[in-house]
Amino acid sequence: MKRFEGRVSIVTGGSQGIGETIARDLAAEGARVVLVDIQKDKLEAVAGSIVESGGLAEGREVDVSDTAAVERTVAAVAAAHGRIDHLVNNAGITRDGLLMRMKEEDWDAVLRVNLKGTFNFSKAVLRTMIAARYGRIVNIASVAGLMGNAGQTNYAASKAGVIAFARSLAREVGSRGITVNAVAPGFIVSAMTEALPEEVRQAYLEIIPLKKFGLPKDVASAVRFLLSEDAAYITGQVVSVNGGMYM
């Protein structure tokens, strides 16, 4: 029997990158994966690909910062499948810039998606998880939320926020059989990192003890562990996946 056979997993920001890799990983382990994103075409493509590979997946076009839309979506998933076992709060955006030149709308946009989106989905799934006396919530944070990063005050603040959020919620719902943790990725290979000038890439590698960038599957593996029964006694923790970049 596969590890997550019969489980229902919601993954926000599931149409690409780390979110897509997490979704594929959970589906391969037997979970019915509900991918949430605002990129409809990519969302449908990933969900369709998972189904073609023999997995269970569906895409739902939702803006994670829209509270009413999130509530409707979660209610629909619970009604359709009778349960929600896992929530991975992965949806996130960046609007980088030095604080003295940062536009207020760039600050608000990042906090709205990264932090409010985490609040919206976590709150929405709790009723179902509490009734079942079982649930796993994992927030995708960032090394920036632990050590800071120049030019990312908004992003770092949002990611530090989802870490503190996870720790606080873990204290609230632990007695109901629900665990809440965070995963903080470091420098992960993506289209963005591949486009960086070589000297910038080398500068980052110099501060990473493992001397290599991480892969989306490295993050997905940590998430899979935290959602599994192997992590049943782990809650309120931050798992850093950064090659030693920050200890």
C-alpha cells in the first residue's frame, strides 16, 4: 500500500516549481492531490499529467489571498471527498527591491499572497481536520525568513511570518491530532536561478557548505516526511533545506 493511499492533499502554488514537484510526489504516494493556483493553463496541464501517469489530481483556480474564494474551495473539496488530510501552503511571490525604494503595493502584494494566503487556507481546513482529529499542515518558508536578505524585506518578513504562524498554530491544534510545521528552502534550482550571471551563482555557492544548489525534489522530500506518519510526533518545527547556507 502506498504511503498516502486514501489521503486528500491540498497544495497551493501547485502549477510549477517546488509546488508542482510536491504535488507529483504526493500523487505518486497515492494521495488525491488538489492543486491550487491562479495560472489556469499550467494548473490543468500539471493535473492532467498526473492523471495520465495514473495518479489522482484536480486543479482549482483560486487566488489564495481571496478569503471567500478559499473558503468556497475548501468547502467544495471537503464535500466532494469527505476529508482533507494535508495542506501544503506553498503559494508565494516576490517583489524585490531595497526598502527605501519599495512601493507600498509591492509590500502589500507579497504579504497578501505569502502570509495571508497561508492564514486563509489554514483556517479554512481546520474545521474538517479538527472533526477528523487528524491533519498535517506544512508551510513553505525560506532561508530568507531565518537569516534575512537585502532587497527582500517584504519577502523575508512574510516567510518569517509563516514560520511564527506554524509554531503558534501547532500549539493551538496539537491536542486535536494536527501537526503544523515549516520547511525553509535555501537556494533551489529554478528558471530564475539558471538565468543568474555566473559570478552571482558562484558568490552564492561560496556560502553554501555543500557547494551546490538544491533541487525541488529536495524540498518535496522534506515535505513528504512531515506529512507522513514517520513525523507524527514532530510539530512546530522548521526543517531547513539549504545545504548548510544557514545553520
